[in-house]
Amino acid sequence: MKLNYIPYDTDWVASIRKGGPDAYGNEAEQTISDGSGLPCRYCLCDIPKDAPMLTAAACPFPELQPYAETGPIFLCADCAPYEREGMPPVLAGRKECLLKAYGADNRIIYGTGQITSTKAVDAYAKHLLSDPKVAYVDARSATNNCFTLRIKRS
């Protein structure tokens, strides 16, 4: 099975960059990256030191419901979406992450959440996605639980 690492939605990112509302109805905060490993959820790389960046509340689910987690994400002020094959730098550069499987109804499939070493992300994501009940897997920060990216079958 081939995995597809999916960045944050292009239309939403474009709207945020133009001053549109985030998940809480606010404009994104504009700051300069300190280079401390702040992961952009669009290019899926760490935001370089001294680069302009945005911080916004984001909810990567199509509708509000009890499992639709909302939290902060970082974005480069200007970058292109991740469109390469293989594990993106935003995961490869970390020790571990939290992986959780979701069904087509966008609800967590209980028992799937696991802190996973980055070396094991591909294997665990493939294991989860081998179950036909699993529509996608979300990768989140192992330390802060912030949404990082979505993984689907290619």
C-alpha cells in the first residue's frame, strides 16, 4: 500500500493568508519564526528562522461534531503545498508523533491512537489503513496534540 501525506486544505490556507477567519472566526496571528522547529501544515517543513509565519486555529474536519478537534497550527506566510512522495520533513525530523484512525463519519476509531516513533509511522499507518473501516489517519504532535497532517491510501 502506498501512503499519501496530505497538507492542510489549499482553499483554507489561501483564505487565511488573505486575512480570512480561522476556526474561531479570527484573523491569523502574524509573527516571525524563531526557527525552533515550528511545523508548517502546508509545505510540511519547519518554518525557517526569521521567515514570516501565521498562527491560526484550525479544525481539519468537514463539520463540527464531538470528535472535531480544533487547535493551533503554524503556516509559512508564503509556501507551496507538499506534493512529494514519502514521509514529509515535518514528520521525519521528529522523534515521534501521535497517530489516530478515523472512519468515514470523521469519528475516532477507538483503540487506534498510538504514540509512534517516526521510523514506524509508515508501518503503523499502513496497518491502520488496511482496515476498510479506516478512512484516514491523522498525525498529531506527540507532545502538544496539535494536528500535523492527514494520511490516506494512494
